[in-house]
Amino acid sequence: MDNYKELQEAREELERYKSEWELKADSVKRRLDSLQRVYRERRAMLTDAERLAMEEEIESTRAEYERVLKDMVRAVQEKSKEILTPYTEKITEAVKKIAKGLGLQLVIDISKGGVVYTDPKLDITGLVLGELNKEYAEATVIQKRKLIVFPLKELNQDARNAKLGYKIQESMAAVFKRSPRFDVTDIELVNQTMEQQGITTENMNEDQVRDLVVSLGGELYVYGTVRRIGDDADFEVGLYLSDGTLIQKVRKRTRVQEVNLSTEAQNTASSLLNYYISWLEKHK
């Protein structure tokens, strides 16, 4: 598993997801530490009512921190299953393919223990890795396509004031750039081209987006909409072929706070990437 290249990418994605949760937890922990420090320093000067209010705020923040930690463990476990399961299944299929080709009736995973001795000539690990990484190499060379990530159309003034369309664009583009399947056009070039043609995140439409894709030489593009509702961002993003054919859409709602928004935008990009891989399998 350590030498399965495509799985390494999936593990890196999982680590990024975990890091976002850790940033969120650290933010709450810093707030809790700050409250406790202020309380210790000012306690002697506080009235009973002020002391009670601060103690309640500290307990509420502590409960929030514990809740975030629990949510993080659950979310990372679920994400791990979502991301890694397809690759462990591929490993199993590759083992079956190699075993059948060699006429083997039994394959044992010696890392599980219980095997006293085996002749090194019987080890098929290298053959299995060759099969798995061959597929990775083919995907990298053949399926790498030029992708354009647009800022999301901002449907209300609150979204435009917070530049939500651009923030989501930046977070999603960062994920796609790490994939060997895409050649991602620099988002500054995308946004400059839009500006030159008088297209904004307020007036942009699907016809204009498709025209820009053609002018920039894109083969696929990411486009969607975002609306701010109170402290939340409600956004929907799709991955399209250059002719406008939809591959998949994903809708999310999250807090506008930087960490939350970045995390959900990256999760959305990861989901679209997974849908794209499935779509490729179906359209080989």
C-alpha cells in the first residue's frame, strides 16, 4: 500500500482533510485558552454576575471544543472509508488478476502474520504493484485534460461583499492542481480574461462561461453559484465538458468562516474529482 502511487494521493487528500479539522479545533482551543487566561487575570475584579457570565462562556466554549473533537474523529473516519475503500478494492482486483494469470489457487497476505516461511520467488507483490501503478501511469498520461475553474456566480450582494465566489474558486483550484488528471489554467488568467470582457461574478452566465472555455482552450470546466444566507454560504458547483455537458453537480452549505468555507470547497472539489474518475471508467 505504501508503494501504490494512486493510493498515496488519496492518503494525502485524507491528511489535508484532517488538517482542516485540526485547524478548526485549534481555533476553538485558542479561544478557550484566551477566555480562561482573561478569567484568571480579572477574576478578583469581577462582580458575581460578571464572574458567572464568564464561567458560563468558558464552559460553553469547552463543550464546543469537545464537540468539535468528536465531530473530527467521526468525520475523518467517514472520509477515510470514502476515500480509501475504492483503492483497497482495486488492490484486491489486481491480486485476483495476477493470481489467475499465474494459475495460483491461494494468495496470502503475510503482513497479517501466521506465516513461518515462504520462498521469496513466490512473492507477487511486485507484480501487483506493477499492475496498479501501470493503471496510474496510463491515467496520468492519457486522461490529463485542461481544466478551467471559474469563480462562482454570486447571487446576492452579501456574497459579493464577502467575495465568496473567488474564495471558493481558489480553494477548489488548489485541489484540482494536485491531481495528475488535470492541467489547471491559472485562476488569475481566468479572472483577468473575464475582467477584460466585462464579465463579473454578478452578471456572468453559462453561455459566457462556455465561450471563455473555448477561448482559453479548456476541455473541462468548473462553474456554479453561491448565495450568502446569514452566516452561511449556500453553493452549488458542477463539473462540465467544454460543450456544456454536465458530469456532476454538488451542493453544499457551510459557515462563511474561512476554515469552514475552505474545507467544504475542497471537499466539493474532491467529490467532483471522484465523480470524474467514475465517469472516465464508464466512458472508456
